[in-house]
Amino acid sequence: MSRIAAISRLGQQIWLDNLSRQLLESGELARWIADDAIAGVTSNPAIFYNAIRTDAGYQAATAALKNTAVDAEKRFETLVLPDVRKACDLFLAHHEQNAGAAGFVSFEVSPTLADDAAGTLAAARRLWAEIDRPNAMIKIPATQAGLTAIADAIADGININVTLIFSSGQLADVQAAYRAGIERRFAAGLPVDRIASVASVFISRLDSLLDPKLPAELQGKTAIAMARQAYADWQQAPALPGNARQQMLLWASTSSKNANYRDVIYVEQLIGAGTVNTVPDATLAAFRDHGEAAATLGSDAAGAAHQLAAVTALGIDLDAVGEELQVAGLKQFDEAFAKLLDLVR
């Protein structure tokens, strides 16, 4: 068994944090599904910018689209949504075999809508209808406007991947929005059993920001401690109405940004049943070569509590850090989206 596939035996899904035409047409993604038990795909504006810029499969199609009269965002969607549908179809059997709990493909609303609740909801509804696959997930950022749209979209029966979560406070707000959407839908007498959502908690960026402010003995441990605390809380979450599923925790930004850390640290240390880790190609390759699969996410609760308390004792407000990181993440996605649209103008 591959080292990556071994993680699935421990109850965690590994999703690929990448999507391109080349991955689909070469059969590489299909091989990873078969060999490594890859159980889903995530995407974002930065991923599609790199794909459109470098993937030869997009070049001719991009040139042809430039002769159309539609705006740049519509051209982008015309270019990539067929690949999103193909990816959904590739995972559909896995989705059905797992009763709709796995096999998802995420596509993000425009980051320019991050502060526009009505616009975000309209985009989520439109993209959900245009992709038209039961295993699609629409990505919405965990901004204040996003939270409103998330509750409304869940009430509509749309699968949602909530992105850009960096703190326990943000995560609690996201979980409350998901619950509100489920409760509204259940109260309206609508089915809730096939709705799926993930809360994407970004990991390595937290350590990258905090490590320079911490003594050596506390470095490289805060993000893992936050994730382990979130997992412990998630395991104690009250039941949802009807037969609705709990929103899954997803670990994002799990490539190591510090050369002094083990390159698969944010995979190895965050393996827990019922969760997802979305992993970029290079980190997958590293884990395939030398990663060790073990159930680590539920371990050392006391150590996680000590780490978070020690960071707080230094005067660091982790909720304020989360807000700072979310603003930076939104800016990064905005810039990538603008560059992406320039490619198809």
C-alpha cells in the first residue's frame, strides 16, 4: 500500500490541492485516486493562475476565448468549469460509495465578493447550478459577509467549502453559520442528509507568522496545537437536526514553509478520523517517499493546551493574528484572481 493510501485506513481523507487540464487528460489524477486513495480536489485563484499560465492544454482554448465578447471572469469560467465537471465525474463513484461523504471538487467564488454577502450567495447559487454535480463544493471565505452567505447557501442545499480560517474564533463562527443553515433547512422540511461542508483551517501560515516572535522551544508548534484543540472540540460537537452531517475539519496550507522543519510535518501531525487534509503535489510526493501514517491528531492534548497558553502568555492575541492572516490571504487571492483574468482578457 502507498504511504498516502495508508492515511485513508486511519479515517482521514487526503485531497489534492491542485487542478488542471493536464492532470485530468494525462490520467495522472486518476492514477493518484487508484494508487494513493486521493479522495477529492481543492482549487483557488492562485492554482488556476498557475495552471492557465503553464498548462499547454489551456493555451489554444484561451486564445479562442479572447475572440468572444464575454467579460474576463466569464471567459475564465468557460475555460475551467468543464475541467471541474470532469474532476467531479472522476470522483463520482467514490462519492457514491461513501454515501456522499467524500469525493468532492471545490471551486471558489470570485474573491472580489469577500465583503458582499448577497453577491457571494448569488455567485454560489449560479456556480452550483452551472457545475451541476452532486459532489461539487463551492468555496466561500470566512469573512463576516461570507458567513451570512454560507448559512444561506447551506439552507439552499449547496455544498460549501469555507476557506481562509486562521483562528479558533473564526472557526467557531463558521461552525455556527453551518449549523444555522442546517437548522433553517430542516425547519423548512427540506432534506439535510446529503449536504456536505468543510471548514478549511490554514495551518503553516500561522507558524510562519508567529515563529519569529516566539522562543525556539515554542516555534513550529502553534498551528498543530490549534488544530488538535479544534479536533477535540469538534469531537464533542452537539448533534445536528435530523440526519445532517457534521461539518468536517479540513487542514489547508499544509506544505512546510520552513526548511528546518520536516517537509511532511503538517500531514504527519494532523492525521485524524473524520477530517480532511488538502495537500499540494510536492508535499504529496514527499509523503509518498518518506511519510509515516499514524493517528496523531488526537494525541498530546495537554501539550497542545500548554503551547497555546504559552503563546498567549507572551501577549499574542491569536484571534487578532487570525484576522491579520485572513486579510493577507484575501489580498493574495485578489491579486492572483486579477492576474488570472489578465491571462484571458
